[in-house]
Amino acid sequence: MAGDLAFQIHLPELKKQTPDFLETIYSVGNGHLGVRDSNPLQGNSDLYLGSPGLFVNGFYDYYPLSYGEKYSNYPENDQVINRLFDPRYLRIQIGDSDSATSFFDSKILDKNLDMQTGKLTETFEVTTPLQERFHLILESFASLADKRLYGIQYTILPLNFTGPITITKSHPAVNQLSRTSVNDVRVKESEGLLHGWPLKDTVIPAMVITTSRSQQALTAAWKLDQVNEDVQVNQLSAEVPGYQLKVAPQKNTPIQFSFMYGLSAISTNLAAADQDLLTTVAESEFQPELEHSTKKWQFFWQHSDVEIDGDPDVQNSLRFNLFQLNQSAGRDGLTNIPAKGLTGNGYGGQYFWDTEIFMLPFFIYTQPQTARKLLQFRVQTMDLAVQQARDLGFAAGATFAWRTINGREASSYWPAGLAQFHINADIAYAVDHYVTVTGDQQFLRDGGFELILQTARFWLEYGNYTEIEGVNRFGINTVTGPDEYSALVNNNYYTNVMAQHNLASAVEYAQQLQNSDPDLLTKLAVTPAEIQSMTDAAKLMILPYDKCSEVKLQFQGFEQLSRLPLTEIDKGRFPLLLHSHPLTLYHYQVNKQADTIMADILYPAGNSLAQQIRDYEFYEPITTHDSSLSRTMFAILAARIGEETAAYDFFTQSVQTDLRDLQGNTANGVHAGNLGGSWMDVVYGFAGLVNNADQFTLNPNLPKQWQRLSFKLQIADSEYQFEIQPQQVTVRLLSGPGMQLVIWDTPVILSSTDTTKTVIQPEV
Amino acid sequence: MAGDLAFQIHLPELKKQTPDFLETIYSVGNGHLGVRDSNPLQGNSDLYLGSPGLFVNGFYDYYPLSYGEKYSNYPENDQVINRLFDPRYLRIQIGDSDSATSFFDSKILDKNLDMQTGKLTETFEVTTPLQERFHLILESFASLADKRLYGIQYTILPLNFTGPITITKSHPAVNQLSRTSVNDVRVKESEGLLHGWPLKDTVIPAMVITTSRSQQALTAAWKLDQVNEDVQVNQLSAEVPGYQLKVAPQKNTPIQFSFMYGLSAISTNLAAADQDLLTTVAESEFQPELEHSTKKWQFFWQHSDVEIDGDPDVQNSLRFNLFQLNQSAGRDGLTNIPAKGLTGNGYGGQYFWDTEIFMLPFFIYTQPQTARKLLQFRVQTMDLAVQQARDLGFAAGATFAWRTINGREASSYWPAGLAQFHINADIAYAVDHYVTVTGDQQFLRDGGFELILQTARFWLEYGNYTEIEGVNRFGINTVTGPDEYSALVNNNYYTNVMAQHNLASAVEYAQQLQNSDPDLLTKLAVTPAEIQSMTDAAKLMILPYDKCSEVKLQFQGFEQLSRLPLTEIDKGRFPLLLHSHPLTLYHYQVNKQADTIMADILYPAGNSLAQQIRDYEFYEPITTHDSSLSRTMFAILAARIGEETAAYDFFTQSVQTDLRDLQGNTANGVHAGNLGGSWMDVVYGFAGLVNNADQFTLNPNLPKQWQRLSFKLQIADSEYQFEIQPQQVTVRLLSGPGMQLVIWDTPVILSSTDTTKTVIQPEV
């Protein structure tokens, strides 16, 4: 299996990479925990240039937010994911050399991440200050079978010495870690206010870690698993839990030992340890657990893999993206996907609209059970979203936090935070999309409909009627769209389209529930008058349009702004947000990322090809792609409108964003939105998938570099495999009853008796 | 003189007032220094509920600004005026009672501020914890003759005891003062980082006070002046400069002593003491200095008094306002008028547009030499304004700091700070206004023209051409207008009108200088092409207008916003800015203060009466007057359009804002902009003065409560007295050659041979 190179991340020229970049790329995780790929001997040293650590999804602390001028209802606190101890770390003493007090030079010989098993294998050549040399081999994985577990195995091979080695494995100070300091507004760092108190009289070393302000706790435990017979093992004291191993290997004779770590679910009980975790960890073993986990990875790839013939680099990168996505997604209904996954602390480990718009499509179509859990996270923060609307002075509806871990708003710069109300429609869109694709009507009753209803209600409150050219229209003023190089505008095109559909889907589902579950409507106090208001507002929504140039306007008045001459700006000044005052950026026609054209992508129906071309040609030259969410959207539209070269350029940059560090900040964590976006590029862009609610259509535009593209989708209760070759699509029904699809305008009906169809592209 | 009650501030029911309100109202100052009217025995006690202190105009320190998210070119530091020691403070020991360690109960018997002399007289009845009782009488003044000087005289009258009293007058800790803590975003407090180091071997006690971060210094010295013969006087040690007085008065026998204080000009030399100050203070004496100062106050009133017959309260309040204005104005060309004068630390002692738009008219017309000095302050910060424009990415022009002491931007919340670019046009307007009224052409050559030119250049950079309804127009996008309940809008009406005139006056003065001083144009690189660009931009400026309701639009799109139902909002939620999120306020048609209608007021020409009425009727109901700058403007427009009752209501509230604490925060300092605005209400509103550049017109609308209104104005080299009675105006030429004025459309020509004219109001 390790022989399948397309499933290996095996970067060349590791010496040229910075430690913190490698830590991100080779991090392993499972949606509950993520471990950065630190240097195991240097990670606690001030001389180390990386940022080691373990992150547990949703385990955060509060940090007071500072304001020069603090106005009413500003959030008091930021929420920042905790950087925990480094489970990779071990202390080695050889004679007078001690890795804890002197710097062991570690040359990386090899790193390989096997995405089929989730196992990371690394080899270091280590030289102590006294010139003892040895190979250190690490194998590690985060279990996808039991998400509390992380396993790591060490092999030490002495190269030029014989004699006693002492190995200590302990984590007394939970976050006294070396880390690179970053001067970047997008990075949030927790500041060491964790408390770790050791558990006494446990079979294995364990501690409870608590936060001082958010009042969260979790149990961490670790167990020495397998070890050579000639190793002497001591447990450290109860005050400093851990192990000490003493061994005197011969030169060129390896010693091997492994540890299993457990990180419990997050608790609000600061006093009680998770005894079940201790039992589980004590009973777990490295090799069997790796095998359980591997089976889960096999299941993942069986349904989610995308095969591309013709561009091995892209094939490998895309798999890396899907692998990292799966490593990042919270699956407990209480957590989501941080903007940097569980690979770093960029954006404080907080959740954004990135999940719903960029990542959920992949999960909805290939891992719908995970998609449901991710949406549940929003549902369970519903009360806070209702409160947020009240706090802002609006009498009805709900507005979700723009950035959050616990459901409360954590943005201190509200013009590019709170004011991005589109997140409400984005979340509602994702619920609707999930239900439409999966057919999971129960989710509507499990909070999904209420979410769509309450966000729609917010639009009725926040929007208002106004007369435009003599016609009564519904507008939404004072919002910030996805593009953060403008703020507090009136009638942002994307926001209004999304709100329009938010309102329309509330109406549609209410009408369905009128028959299927009228009690739910009664419980939620839905009235015919309200439904009529939503119908009207959706119908009369303002969608700004420049009649002169015949393009959609990003917002009212956008056509009046002058253009920032992007080609004249020094390359060193990008991303602009780090070098220009926001006011200067807001003053011009300049985009950080896709905004208006996303409406074309999410709701192509009703947009002529000519319109999409004009929109693309207008917005592409004014977009800096300073956000990693940008190119992925431009790739889709370019593919759909036949801009083949541009589409492939955008896609290759998007798909390799992290592996090639194209944004320059992968060191702070992967760009999780972009990971999902690269899947959308393939399926929405090159395969041309459109969910028109009533039917699914495919209009493939296969890049000329590719001979074949194959992927699977789950729609309703059926799973399909699509195999796309130049001018030809073969679709197979793998399970389920099947339904009608449309490929190149040809209706294709599959069923259990007729499971395969091939469609040839019609001549243009 | 003290008998003229209309010149006395003699508040009744002092017991009902809070200490910090009285401290503001009875503060004395002279534009260089201001002393709050603290309790002289309690001011250093934690039990005292006031905020004592001495402020020196322009003497500030930096405080790091905090941002949850800090973007490029955000100011690093705030600037906050230093709260210095309290020169009113003295320590009294009677037997075992010590005012420094126990609380002496001080009952205020009387406070009287004589505005004709600038002298404050107060009587306290003091009871020690051991029941010794005495009267303490204070007389104090800030010298208007030598602005470094402050004098204070104490009289102690023992009521029920005989025996030794020890009095200590020392200020070792420069700002260890009691002060009330205020939770209000508008108040900035310095935080005790001053250093005071005593001077040795000086004839009088003295110290140099330095700031840690802004690297400013000043010298403070004080001298015991007059004292009873039977008082034993010791100078304290060189380490703790000051005096100790020992005296053993008989019951009912007063002892009297006075001190002269000196506060030098601000220096950047942290080491050197101001020896000249020491000499001056050592030679100064209370009574003669008070007489010098009184003469200056007489000169002030001679030119600046406004007499109103018919409403004694209003007469008294208006004089208070003019008195406080004169106490607040920096006159050294390096300082300006803080938003709270020198009476408190509200807004950090910073300077705003308030000076140019609300306060300068009074000075321009009645104290033009002070007006010039105030404008010089802006001229000397020109280089910083040029740098600010470059830092924001604009290739030409200058943009002044929205709030500042030293010329650098100090606003941390830039949407309601930096983005208020109208300040540039406001300052240019004031220069133009000053030159037009005074005829001081030299000021144009002393930096005035360069200021108008550089601000006009900024508009050319910041604005741009756009097509509106098929016509090429010049617009100014992404600005915040004066009304801070909206932000980052396009084509704010007020801003655009002001920018239009800024551009037009640059053109006009350039054309004048073409003949009178072409070298200046060459030096400033003014080209005919640039002049043409300015002409065009002014001519094609967008001035948003709602054709449907025929009112000026505060900004493009304002008509689309829904109205906040002000009458339905609980009174406790005003001012809205303290209780609502800015985003909520920005979302509605709701005004904090006058915005659009100010354009009608400053540039009435071209606005029909009907237009002004419509504008007033549209904006008045949506204005909260949460800013103290608001009512004063509404009063002017109401007076001009004949809304007599409303005009008088707005005016009486404006004129009594501080004396009656109508904004509820006079404790933090007077509302200096409003002080000047109340003069504008009388002269611009009720007298109906309009400066049309080519001629000055008067259209009086005397309130029915008034029998007579009399004031003086200096226009060009002439001074006029206007005496307005119902249906009649008498104008006298007091000095100078005279010129043509227009009163009720009647041309009035005065000259040295024909000095008085009376005009009767024509029948309507």
C-alpha cells in the first residue's frame, strides 16, 4: 500500500523548508485532536524555530479584547484554541549530553505521510554536542477509529557509541513550548494560562488540564506500550507524571518503544478526571489501534477519493487536501472545522463561514454523516444567535457569530466581522444544501428548519423596503460582504442573493412542513403573514446591477469607486491587508477575494453564460486573491465559462496552496477552506456539477492535461461513480435506488437493474 | 464692578451639585493653564468625589493604543493631556487634626466667579474631626496678562478655637490626585507617568515636570506672596519643595496669605529649568497681577461682549460661554482649544474640528489676533498632514489628524476618526473665513494658502470622477460625515460641499497670488493644469439630493435606510452611542448631530428658504442631539427659517448646556464647541449674519423674549456695534474706515464721517 506514491506526502529537499511549515504539512489529526510535526528533541528549546503543540478541537480559553474606544455590545473576549503539550517530545540523555539542556542537532533524513493509513514516518540523524550520533525513527498517527487516541513509536539506532541512554517522557508544563513569534493580525496565540494537575494513583501517567477563564477541562493520559526487553522502565513521581526508560544498547542495535496518548472529550467539570479514558488508553496498543484507524481511512477513501489521470502532482495535492479536511472535521456535534484545521493556531482555532461554503460540499456529497455533525454545531449555538440579534436591537430572528469557538461572537474588528451577516444565509444555504442532497428530512426537524427560519426572520428585521426607480424593493443595508476590502455597504450582491434564497427556502420548507409536521410550525410561531412577508421580501430583493457595463455590482455604488491599479503595485505589498490601511482598501474597486461571482457559482440558474463571462471579466482583474478562499472560486467560474487556461491555473494554485506554501503562511496552519474549495473546483468546476434543487446536472469541462477524472457522490440514498474522459462521461450506480441525472443536457436514469450509462458530449 | 450680576456666576443650591460639576464650572484658565475648582483640603483624599487638577494646554503624554486586530498605519499611541498637581491644595494641621490624614468636612457657603475680572471667590465652613471650626476663603485667578501665572489667596478665620495652625503648601507627587473614575468612551485619563524633580538652590520652590514618553517638560514654581506679620514661614527641604507656615491666630481673627504659581511654556529640553519663569514668579504679586489680568478681561469684554435685554438667564449663560471660550484658547501658535477647554480631561485634551467650525467664528469676528494663533497651530502641523496622506497611499495633498494634540492622528476607532476627512475642508474653510473677515492677506503667505492648496490637492486625490445619470461627476467616496451615527459612506453632502469650496478657494487664492506673489505659486509647484483640475472638480462635485422628497441627502443611499423610531426609545438609552452597537446606529436614518443642514448654514447662498425649510423638517425629527454640537446648529437654521419657538428652545438648551449640565457630563469639562456655537446662534441665527465673501448681510430674527441685542464685530479693519431691537437695527462704526453692509436687503454704508445708521425692518 505504501507503494502507491499518489497517496504519499514525501516532500523533497526538506532542508529548504522551515520547521514550522513542515510541522503544519506533516501534522496528524482526526477532528478531535491534531499534533504538529515538531522536532521531538528540540521542541521545548528556545533555539528551535518551530511552533510545536497539540490542539484539541473546541478546547479554548478566553482572552480579553482590547479596544482604544469600546462601544456598546463589543465582545469582551476573544476565544483562542489552547496550544497543549507536545506528545512527540522526549528527553534523551546520553552520557553527559542532555537534550533538555543542550541542543541536539537533528538532521531530517526523511518524512513520509501515508494518507491511506494516516501514518507519518520520519527519520532523523541526531548528533549530540559531544558527538554521539544516532538515528531516531518516529512513526505516529491520530486514530480515526477512537478519536481520543494518538500513537507514537520511537526507534533509536546508535551509530557511533555504545552505552547507557536515559529517555524521559513527561509533560509537566502543559504549554511551556518554544514557538515562533508571528507579527500577523491573522494569528492568535494562547498565552499559557492553562493548568495541568497530575492525577495520583493511576495505572498510567495522567493529568487533568483546565483553562482559567473558559472553565473547560480535559483529561490527558499516556501509556508506555511496547518496549524492548532490556529496557528498564520507571514511572516518574505522581507530581510529575511520566516514564523514565534506561537502556544500554550496542552500536547499530536499535531500541524501540511506543506510547499511546489519550485526550478526553472536553468537560465543564474541572475536578473530575475521565476514568474511561484512562482505561481505554491503558488497554490500547500501537499496532492494533493503527490497524483500526487504517480501516477508517480506507472507508474514507472508498467514498471520497478523486482520481485524476494526467497530472500526478495535482492528484497527490488534491488527496492531501481531502486527507487534511478529514483530519480537521469535528464530528461530535459540538465542534466544527477551525479555519486552519487542527494544524495550527491561525485565526485562533475559530470557526467561520469557510465551513459552510467551502468545506461542507465535500462532506455533504461524500461523507454526509460528518456533514450532519458539522451542521449540528450551528444548531446547538442557535440560542446565542437569537441573543445576538436581540443584543443588537432587533426584535426577531437570529444572527450567528462571524468567528467563534463557543458560539459567541469573537471578532474585535466588527466591520470585517459581525457586519458580515451573510454568514447567516451561508449557514442556512448549507442546511438546505445538505437536506436537498441527502434527503435527510429528519434534520429539518432536528433544528435545521428552525435555523433556516430564524435566519430568514433576521433578514426581515435587518432589511427594509425602499423605492428604487419608482418600484418598491427590499434592501439590506450596512453589511460587509465576503470580500473584506470593502465594508459597511448597502445591498451587497452576494449577501442579497443568499438572503433571498434564505427567505425562499424558509417559505418552501414551511410549506412542506404544513403537511408533514404542522406542530413544528405552531411551536415556532410561524404564521401565514410571516410566510407572505418572506415571499415578498425574497421576490423584491434588490440585486444591484450596472446597466452600463452589464455586470453585477458588488454593492450599490461600487461602480463609482476608482480602480486600484493592481499591476503597478510592488509585489512586496501583497497581501494588501498587511500593508495598507483598511480605509485605503475600502476606497477602491479592489477585491481580496471572490464576492459577487460566488452568487453565479452557487446559484447559476438564471445567469446566462454571457452574464457569467462579463462578471468574471470584470471582477477577475480587480481581485488580489489575498485570501486563500479566492482562487478556488475563480477556478470554478473560469471552468464553467470555458476559460480553460485560467481555470487550470487558478485550480493548480488552489490545490497546491499549502503543499507549496503559496500564501506564505502555511506555517500557521493549513487553509482549510481552500482544501474544500479545491474539491469544489474539480466537482463543481471541471465536472460541472450543479444542484438545481429539483435535479442534478453535470457539464464536464475536463482540463486538457487530464485523460480521466473519477469520483463518487452520494445523492439521496444512492452512491454514484462518475468517470469523465474527454468528451465522455460514464456514470455508475454503486448503491441505492438511483434517480435521474442530467449530463450535457442528456437525462440519465439509473436504477438497480440499469446501473451504468455512458454519455458522449454532443457536438457544439 | 462685582455688583453687575450679569457678569457673575453665582450658582444657587451648591449643595445639590456634585463636586466634579462645580470643579468644571468654576475652573479658571487663560488658554495656557486651567485649574479645576477642587476642594482645597480634600482634593488629595480618596474620599473626595471630585477630579482636581491643573491642565497645561498641549502638555500631554503618549499612551499605547490597544487593538483586538491592528492593521497597517493604525496609530501606535493616544495622546492624553496630563493632569498635574492641584495648586489650590493646602494641608492644614490644627492641634491633632491633620487635613492630609483625616477628612475635614468642608461645607461650601458661597462661590462666585466674577467674569469681568476673572476672579473666583469662595467661602467654605470647615470642621475638623476634633470639631475645630473655621472659615476658609479663597480668591484665585489665572492671569490673562502673563499666561504662565496663577494666583491664589487664602483667608482662614477661626470660629471656635484659638491656637497654633500649621499650613503646608507643597506638591511633591505631581499627579497623585483623587479623581472620580468614569466609564465613558469619551473620557481619556492620563495614568500617572509624570516625573517631578525638585530644583535645588532656587529662591522659591520649583520643580521640573517631565513626561516619560512624549518627552516634554515644563517648569513649575510657586512663591508665598503676602502674609500676616505674625506668621512664621519656613521653606521645606530641597527634596520636597514648598512652604510651611505656622501661626497662632485668635478666635475670629483672620489670617491671610497668598501664593503665585508659574507654569512655564512646554519645552523639549528635559533637563533645563526655565530660569526666567522663576524670576517672574518670584517678582509677581497677587494683587497687581490680578489688576493686570483684569485689564485684559476688560479688553476682552469691550470687543466680545454680547448684551441681551429680556432674558437675564440667557444673558448670564452666554457670557459664561464666552468667558470659558476665552479661558480655553491657546494663543502661542503651538496649541489650540481642547474639546473640553482646559477644564477637564474629556476627549484627552485633544483638538478637533470643533475649533474651526464652532469656536473660530467668535474669535475671527471679535478677537482676530487669537483666531490667527489658533490657525497657526494647524499650519505648523502641515508636514504631518502631508505625511498622513502619503502613509495612506495618496500621492499628493495633506490630510489633517481628526483628533490630536501634537498633530499626529490619535483616533483608535478610525471609522469615526480618520475617515472624517471633512476636517480638512473645515480647516481650509476657517482659513478662508479668517482671511475674508479680517483681510489679513499676510496670513495667506504665512502658510494659509499652502494649507488651502494642500487640502484641495487631497480632495483631487481622494475623490474621483464617475458617471451619474449619464453625466461625468466628481465624487468623494468612503468618508464619514460630522454625524457619527453613520460611517464610511459615499458622497456625504456636507463633506462634498465643504470640499467643493475648499477646491474653489484654492483656485481663487491662486488666481489672486498669480498677481501678488507668483513666487509662492512657483514654490508650491502650482500649475495651470492643477488649477483647472480643481475648478472642474468643484464644478462637477456630486451633491446628493432626493428628488422625490426634495431634500438634500446626507449621503448617497441615505433615503434607502429605514428610520429609527426615536420617540419609541426609552429615555434611559440616550445618548445612543453609550447603549447601542455602532453598527445598529449606522443601519438607520438617525443622526447624532447636525450634518447636512450645516451646509445650509455655512453656505446659505444658493439655498432657497423653501429648501432650507424642507431640509430642517426632514433632519430635525431624526436627530438625537446626542452631541453637544447639534442643537447650536439647529438653532441657527430654525432662526433663519422663522421657526421662532424651536430656535429659542434649541438656543436656550445650547447656551445653558454646561451651567445646567444638560448633557450630563459637564463634570468631565465644558463643551467648548457648544460655547462657541451659542455665540453663532446669536450672531448667525438671531442677528442673521451671513458672510457671502463679497458682502456681509444681516437679517435679524430677534426672539420675541428679547427687547434688545447688542454686539460688536470686527470686519476688515473696522469695528462695528450692532444694536438690534424689534424691527430695527442700529449699526455704529466704532473704528476703521467702514464698508458697505446689507441689512434686511438695505445697503448700509458707514464711514468715519457717517458712523451711525438705523434700518427699519421692511413690512413683509
